[in-house]
Amino acid sequence: MNLNYIQPNSWSIIEEGFNANHVKASESLFSIGNGAMGQRANFEERYSGSSFQGSYIAGVYYPDKTRVGWWKNGYPEYFAKVINAPSWIGINVIVNGIDLDLFTCKKVSEFKRELNMKEGWLSRTFTAILPNDIEVKVETKRFLSLDLDEIGAINYQITPINTSAEIVFQPYIDSNIKNEDTNWEDKFWNTTKVSHENNQAFILAETMKTAFHTCTFMESKLFLNNEKLEKNPEVETNEQQVCFKYTQHVKANEAYSIHKFGGYTVDRNHNKNELIIAAKKVLEKATNLGFNGLLQTQIVQWANIWKLADITIEGDVKAQQGIRFNIFQLNQTYLGTDSQLNIGPKGFTGEKYGGSTYWDTEAYCIPFYMATKDQKVARNLLEYRYNHLEKAIENAEKLGFSHGAALYPMVTMNGEECHNEWEITFEEIHRNGAIAFAIFNYYRFTNDYSYIPEKGLEVLIGIARFWQQRATFSADKNQYVILGVTGPNEYENNINNNWYTNYIAKWCINYALENLEIVSKEHNSDFKRIWDKTKLTDSELSKWKSVAENMYFPFSELNDVFLQQDGFLDKELITVQDLDASQRPINQKWSWDRILRSPYIKQADVLQGFYFFESDFTTEQLEKHFDFYEPFTVHESSLSPCVHSIQAAKLGRMEQAYQFYLRTSRLDLDDYNHEVEEGLHITSMAGTWMSIVEGFGGMRVVNNMLSFQPKIPKQWQSYSFKINFRNQILKVHVCHDGNQFELDGTEELEILVNGESIKIVPNNLIEA
């Protein structure tokens, strides 16, 4: 049964009523972040019930040694972990000697938690009766500043209701933390210094092995009925914690509150010997603004993000809430200000999947960031891969490839492969294709070719070299085959000739050859530099062409479809519709052996290729392949519903497209895969945006122009979105009666709408 306790609301995620069984799920759903750090929505006060404590710092990780039963050559030496960082949010609350703990309270009423996506803050209110029968009302508000991204702020207020009470606030910072996800129960952090002065406290700690140096800090201000109190704390310290104690006698119905400012300074941005100095500087800026002043800058910053990124849906609150939740979490995770960072599958909401970067970034996230931000943000993501090219070449060398062949990692922090599962590391090589496709996609959308001669062509050469060496010539077929792979459908391991993998390999080689020719003619100095650096030869290019021109693709004449891989038709082809519902999800109910022998598809595989390369196929071919493969697809990957929604919309199957949209947009909100407590599916959230813009909106780039084929679900009255296309903002509004386009720019823009050319003049509303 899916979760169904989040209240429908256009701009907020709201939970009403306290339920201990929902705590871990809500800790994920109400997570907050600002691109530089993030945290699960753990309670500030002590909580003795089941909880998943998590705070994370962007770019800080630990190389957890790989754990396998039988080591084989080529295994990654470590599994990179986004590690739980020292915590700064904690505030113990003690009322007449009794801890405030929602798990042990006699009664909790009027509980409400809200994540306000429009303004970027998390709040919680409740009334509780403690074991000593004192009734209190609590109101909290917390956010991580976008403006000062090293700091966050908490306003925690408690009011005794039925009697006066002695109330103690104990704000603390703590480096005695552990990861939920660890291979060997290693110690990830080494605390090097604990200090405090006045109302400020600092913990210096460094990660083991990777030696990231951090300072966790806090400062507190106290108020009674909104009047500031001048209080010096009692201080308790140990080797890993600083705890301040502020005691106050509070009359019934008086409000006692603490403003706590905390966060991290890191040697990625500062001299490692000056982290406390940097912390004091950011604390000074934050406390001068005060909680409310800093909150106002937060509201302004989020308003600026929403100005371009928002998608509005009229007539369907759950659909509206879903898309805004996805857009909000994407912006909490990555804002594009640091080219050393990337987008992790769980962002700052959990530890599953370990590493920070998968092929999800190139396949799903880049389109979102290209269209909703300055194109420099997407270029930063491309440069992230260029900066890791040498590591990609090293990764390939470890597996026996040579001569500059590059295999980009399935999972990485610094360019090295760092994934635990051998079938992913060795076999899921299609990720290389997504890197190349992102370069093509970036140029197609932005018309900025400069990246290719400057950096991208070297990436394309390394990838093409890999595919040429990875292919094997089959004398039996008289064609090139690619053996022993895992395609996007991870419910098939070590199979031969995955159609998607073979197709993208051929495409990558041809795209590299195409750009070599363009650069040789139009950027001759870059061409000479790259030719010499990579030691290319004409004979090598001939080998590439031979592989691309003679690639084998499994095909069924009987069904008139490309086969997902050799032998797919040998399976017992029972559709998902005929699968007992009690067996779902199969990844939680079946043995891996049974899954591998089944026909069930985790996510779009052949259909992923039809999505990327739709201009290579007719609509009739798409329909035939959709009808063949979707009935076997269990959609147990977060990346699956969005692609199927886009394809269903292209085929005009709007009810099916709508249902897939709901699934992708509310995947976490309704916990479709029964795993939300582990964290959110951040990278697939970009697919939700694609479901509307590319699916219902039908947006493509055709003949160097934006093209739209708008459709609208019957459940909606209208929807609208904005696109930053080549530094001009196009607003698109779709309703059942027609479509409207409005351009915020300086130059006339020609677009295609249902195949017809339309010229849009800036600041004029055009109906089409």
C-alpha cells in the first residue's frame, strides 16, 4: 500500500497528525538543502523512536572499502559514500527536568509539519503533554540559506500551557555520528578540536582517508516573548561535542525561544587552517541579519528561482504539488555554482547509492538545468566530465582497454569508478553513451558549439575508442557484437547485444566522426591540438567506421520489433497485468535468479533508445515497440515512468501518459516503491519536468528551432511553463481551447507549433 498522508497543497508539503510510523518517511520528504549542504528533516529536540539521522556536506565523501565475497580483477577498490556529517541542528528541550520527546509524550495533538516550497523553509507545530503532565506548545521554523550557503537557521519556540515551568534549552554540535550505509562499520570522521567562546561553538573534524577538513559551528540567541535575553550558557564539552545550557523560568503562556545558527565551513572553499575564522565571519553576517532578516533573503532567493523554474497546473492540486516538489528538491540539491559538484541520486536526503554521480545527470538532469537556468550551469555539468576524462581512461585501462579508450564510471565522486556491484561496474557500459549524448543535447539546445572543440571532442574520442575496442567481430553473424553487458534494464545481467547499448555505441562513434570533420574545417588549431594530443590516425578512424557500419542489432521478424537483447523471446512472456499483485515489487519479493529469468523490465530500455533517438524512427515504430515492451515493464526504477509518460503522450495516449506522470511526480510523496524512508529520488525528478515539457508540451529542437506539439490531460484546465532558450525566455501556456506563447527577450523568435512556423515578437502574446 502506498503512503497517503501528505496533504494536497499547491505550494507546500504538509503532514497533519503525529504518527511514529511515518517519522522516517517524513524525514526524507521534508528534507532541506541549499546546494552546498543538506539535511533530513530530523527533529531538533531529542527523539527516542525510530529515526534516520542525516546531515550532508556537498563534495565531502569517504572511500569505503569494497566488500565482496570473492575479489576479481577490475573490481573498484572502494564504494564512495556521501557521509553523514557532524550535526549542528540539535536542541535538547527539558521541562521541569523531563526531556521533551514526542515518542514518550503522553499525548501529541495539533501536530503539523510544513515544507514551504515557495519560500524555502521547514516548520513544525504541535501541542504535547509530557510524562510530568505539563502541557506545552511548540513552534519551529528552519531553513538552509541560499544567500549564505554555509549556514542555516532555526527558530525554536516553546510555550508552557497549564503551568509555569523551568525550561532548559541545550543547543549542541556533535561529531559522534555514524552512517546508515557502511560496508565495514569504519570510523569516517576524526575530530581534531572542540572549542567555544561566548555563545559560539566549533568542532574541527576531518574525514578519514580523504582528509576533507571541516568546521561545524553554532551560535545561539535567546528570547522571552520576543524580547532578547542576555544569557551566558553553562557549557558541557567532551572530545566530540559542545553543548550549551540555557535555563529560564517561564510563566504559563509565555513564549521562550532560541534562534540557533549553524553550519559548515570546508577546506574545499577555505584554507584548512582558517576554518574557524571563516565560520565566525559567516556567523557575524547571519546574526547581524537575524533570523527574520535571513529568512527574508531566503524568500527573495527562492522567488528568483521560481520565476523561471515554476510549472503551473490548473485544476489538479496533486499534480501541481508533485511537479513543484520535484523542481524544489532539484534546486535544493544543485544550483550550478560549483563545477566540482554534481547531482547525486539521493541528493542530501539519504545515503543509498553512495556516490554522487550516475548517468542520470546526463540523461535526465541536463535538460532541466539547460532550460531553467543560465546555460553555464549545464556547461558546468559537461565540464565536470571533461575534468574526469583522464580518470575515465584509467578506469578503462583497469579493465584491459588501451590507447586512450575512456570508460566513464557508473558511480563516482572524483572520476574513479566506485560502485560495489560488479555487474554494474563491468557491464552497464551504456553510461558512456549518455555522456556523449549530453554533449549533443547541449549543443542542440544552446547552439553553443564552443564546448566541443575546446573540451568535448576529446571526451567523444575517448568514448569512441572504448566502443571500437569493446565490440567483437562475430564471424558467424559477419557483424560486430557487444557481449556481456547490462542494459538500462538492470533485471538482465551479463547478456549479449543489448539493443540500446549497441545502438548508442554506433551513434557515439558516428557522432565523434562527425565532429572531428566539423572541427577540422572550422576550428583548425583546436583540431591539430587534439589530433596530436590523442595520437589519432586515419587507420584508427577506419576501424571506428567499420564497427559503426557493421553493428549487429537483434530483431524479431515475427513481432517486427528490435529485441531488448539476444534470447529475449526465449523467456516465458507473461505480462505484468497477469502477474499476481502480491508478487510486487518483484525486487523485494523475488530472488535475483528468478528476476533474471523473467521477462520483466525494470525501466525503459529499448524505449530509452527510442526516446533519445526518436528522429531515427517513425511514430508507427515507436507505437509497435511501446505496445510490445511496456506490458512487461514493472517500473521499479525511478527513471522509468517519466520516459514512458513522454512516449505515451507522443502517441496521443493521454490517460496513460497522465498516470505515468502522476507516478513520476509523486513517486516519493506517495512512496510508490516502498522505500522513501531511505531518501528521495532526486535525479529522476528532472524526468518529471521532462514529462510535462517534452511529454505534454511536446517540446523538441527541430531544424535548430524550438518545436512544440502541445497536448493536455483531461484532468487539467491548463498548464504553463517557461524555457530559457538561447538567453531568451519563452512562456508557454496550454489549455483545452488552444495555446499561447509569450517571449521575454530582445529578438524575434521563430518556433514550430504542430509543424507550422510561427514568429514571436518580444512582449507580445501569440495564440497558436
